Amino acid sequence: MENLGIYLSLFFLLLGVVVFSQSFTMGYYSEYGPGPGLLPLWTGGLIIVLSLFYLWFSIKKEIILFSKAIPKGEGLINVITCMGSLILFMIIVPFTGFLIGSTITLLLLFKRGYKWPWAIGLSVTVSLVVFGLFDVLLQVPLPVNEFGW
């Protein structure tokens, strides 16, 4: 069976069931109004209903083949580069800190579309702006190395 829609709808059905069932571990109401279980209960229920509709729709009408959905050529290389960069970022950021880790990751992504000088400049600039915004302005702690950056 190569219908991607069936697998996706079953995945989201399972996700909805997990969210819906976990919402019962939290209170639906609190003393001040809606409790922490209200949103997951309704979200999980909506995901279940919509995934059942999509399961019926993908069985009866729309057939999406795996071979048509998987990118080929340059698109596949772009997907592999993005996923590899994300994995590399998660591996190196505890050791290098946010600034160096994000600069390396963005450099790998930007070098596919820009020349090297532009890719280096953009990756450093974006990393500095994001670090300044979150760490300095919003005071969200980001991972740093022994030099503090």
C-alpha cells in the first residue's frame, strides 16, 4: 500500500488519541476558570475527528503516492542538508555555544544559495541578531561556551 494519506492520517489519529487521553490527567477546570486540561482535551478531540475525516477522504478520493511525495534531485539534497544541519546543531551547540553552533549551521544552509562571503556574513549577522534578541533583550538563557558566547 503506497497511499501516503492513509499513513499520515493514522499518525495524526494516534497523536490525537495520545493528546486526548493525556488531557484527562489534568484538571478541566481550576478555581480561576479553565484548567490546564481544557485545551489538550479539545485539541486532541479535534485532531481525532479531522484525522478520521482525512482517513476516509484518502481512502475514497485522494491517493498520494510515496514516490510522488518524496523529493528528487536538488530538492532531496536540500531536505538532507536541512535535516543534517539541524542534527549537527543539536550535537555541537552544547560544546560550542549558541553563537558558534548557529553560525556553523547557518553557514551550511546559506552556502547552498549564496557565495561564500555572503554566506559567512549572513550566518554571523543572523546569529548575532538572534543571540542579542533572545539573550540580551528578552533575557532567555541560551547555551554559551566558556567564553560566554
